Amino acid sequence: MLHRPLPVLKSVLAVSILMQLAASGCRDLENPPQKASPEIQRQDTSPSADLRWLAKEDPSCQADGLSVAVSEITVYEWDGRQTAPKKVSFKGSAGPDREFVSQNITGSLIGFVSDYNCTISATGAEICKVDKAKVQPEPTAFRMCRANATYARESLESLTLTSQYYTESAYSFYEAIAGRKSGIIKSILVPQPIFMRHFTKADGTTSDRVDVNNASFASIPADGDQAKMGAFFIFPTSQKSFAASGVNLWEVPFVMRHEFGHHVLSHYLDKTLGATSLRLAKDVSLESIMPVSYRKHSSEAAFGLASGVTAPQFALDGINETFADLFAYFAGNSAKAPLAGVRCLDVSRDPSSAVTARGSKKGLDSARVAIYEGRSAPLKSDGCSEPQFDDEHDIATALGQPMASFIEQATPNLDASVRGEVLLAWASNLKILVATPSNVSLDTLVVELVKAVKQKNPNVTSACVHFKAAITGLPKASAACAN
Ligand SMILES: [Zn+2]
């Protein structure tokens, strides 16, 4: 073709989907504001001036270039102490609209911005309304014009390529698992999105805050038909965090593999993870059956709920985070300490560590379950690395290591792919369980893991000894292990 192709249809579609996602948060939202979910960790925010903004190294390519086929790229990988460049094999090429595509990633969308106007209520709660979502200055699909080139670590190109590489590595791990559910949807990457909150205080002073130091996955419906699209958001790093740790989260292989784990569970549950509507199965919105007072992240959360009240969505949120951690861990071939040196995550979220940052033993006793289910107050914590048990990521902290160890003991001398089979068997079981939301609790969701392990190896007596000791707050799962 001699003339410039018509406007970038696929990117426009992606933008329109993302706009929808942002716009769906038009109602009032308590903290945290609308965002793609779930994430790798608790929400982390920073003043906008603290943003570590990465610029395009090759702006002319991004503006008007043509992606080329590549067989090798340079990524930047964190090894627990530092980040170093690493040349890796990678098949990428130009998509129909000149964007850079690979096996499971159909392009990356540059310049996504979502604005919220926020006020602080008398009780200190942040109330944010989405103002507008936009892509600046216009929809831009990421392009890579230099074959097998190396970009500087401090560039938007390296952020995008490194994230894409680890996402694809997770996809390859998934595709190699025997009996996997086929047809996992392709996704886009959204590198360096800005979720900007503009605060106005009572005295008229204003300030801005942005979401930082995180990654998230959303599976979102495409407009007009039943097709869905996955979107991986890779948030910017804050200057403060970078100064303290020297690492960007996307340089940690575990992080994008964790997000891909959410993609896998979503695929199995056939669940659309929108920002404001979390659905388990078709036409079953758990929000509609949840007690309104059951709110986490809120100092006003009502405790002392009537006993027997279940909150299946929160239970599933905790298991979703745990599943994602286990998927990331096995996709990394059970390498020890995959989060070493990473602020907030480190040993606490490391499925190979039996203790948290402060040395407390992982696991879920009845006191921790009571906190998560809103029946008692969260633990006090003065840092992000120690669980308070009021957040779904704390369930991953508590259950990741006992579950990883349980699966490993039940599959001795077998490779990561077999452990992947166990996870997928668990996901299949969960699909059946969540069809009846009233049956869903942390306990019953973990029972399904026990069943999945036994499907692979019925003789789990010794593996159960340790696992049961770690989950004393989950009586049904303990009982399932004994049988
Ligand atoms: Zn997550």
C-alpha cells in the first residue's frame, strides 16, 4: 500500500473498551476509586510529582513507524539484588495496524489516562468520581521499528517489551499444560497508565495523586458482541519507591506471571472482571447478595456481622490472588525467593517462604479468617509487607506457601507443568462450586484445591500433615484432607 493505512481500528476498539471501563465508574466510589482489578498488591498511590515517568526512546517510530519482525529482544530482569539487561528469544511482528504483536499480546496502548475528581468526607473517606478517560494525545499503538535492538532500561520501549516478554512466558507455560482449557483470549498491554485523582480540600487547596507500583489484569467485554479482551495494566513506579528499592515491578518475572494467573482463572470461571461489576457466572452478580456493610479498606466497616453471613465475592477475591501467586510461582519453575528485595512483597508473598517479613508463620487460623470475613478488626501494621488480613492479597500471603508446599509434596519429582495441571483442576472445580454462590466461602474454595490435589495423587497423607496444620481456620478443608 502506498498511502498511509486508515486509522488504527484495533487500537480504536481497544481505546473504546478502556473508555467504557473507565466510564463504568461514573457512580460515586469510595476509596479505592474505580480501577482495573485485580492487582498484584494493595493499592499504592503517590503524589503525581513523585511519578517516575518513562519517555519514548524512539518517538519517531512510535509516531509514524512500522513495526518489524524480531527474533530477539532485550529485557531488564530483577535478580533479587539488581536489574540487568538480558537478551532473550522472542517472536514479535507487525500487526495489521503496524503495532507490535506477539503470540498472546495483540498490541500495547500508549498514553491511557483516567481522571477522577475527589473530595474527602467528614469521616475521612475519599469519594471519587470519574471525570474522563482519555488517551493522549491520540490512540497510539506501541511500535518497534528496530529489529533485535536494545533500548535503554529507562524507556517506555523497555517497559513495554519486558512486560510483554514475561506475559508471553506465562502464556507459554499455560499452553504447555496438559488438558488446559483452550481458547484463552488474547490481550492488550497498557504500559504506564495514569489513574489520576484530583483532590480538593475544604479550604480550596488541591493536590493530585496517581496509582503507582502495581500491575493489574482486567477481562473486559468488547462492545457490540460477546467477544472479550484481556488488558494488562503496568503502573508506573514512584520515585520514592525506586530510590528505596531500585526495582520496577515489571522487571520482576513473578509480577506479570501473577497477572496472567488472574487471566487463567478468569478464563476458567468465564468471569468478566469489570471495575464495578464482578460476576461469577452468567447473570449471577454476587454484589447483589452481599451485605452492604461488608466493606474492607474502610475504617467505617461494620464489624460483628451476624454469624453465618457469607461474602462469597470476597472469599473468591482472596482465592483469586492465591491462585495467581501459585500460577506465577509454578510458571517460574518453583524458583526460590522470586520476590526477593521487592518492596512490600518480598518474603511475605513468596510462596517458597513459610514466614512473613516479621517472621510470623503463614497460614489461616480462625482469628485470621474472622478478620477477613469482617467479624473482627484488622491487625495493626506499620508497613506494607506485613499482612493485616483485611485484604485479598493477605489471603495470598497466608495461603500461598502452605498450598505450594502441599502441591509440591503431592507431586514429588514432577515438573512444573504437572503442578500447573493441579492448579487447572482446581480452577475447574471452582467453576462448578461458584455456580451456587451460597456455597462459596474461603473454606469451601480451599476444599476444591484439596480435591484437585487428590485427583492427581490420592495418597496425600503425609502432605496433609503440614497443610492441615497451616489451615486450622478452615475446618472443611482440613476434613477433606483427612479423608
Ligand atoms: Zn493479583
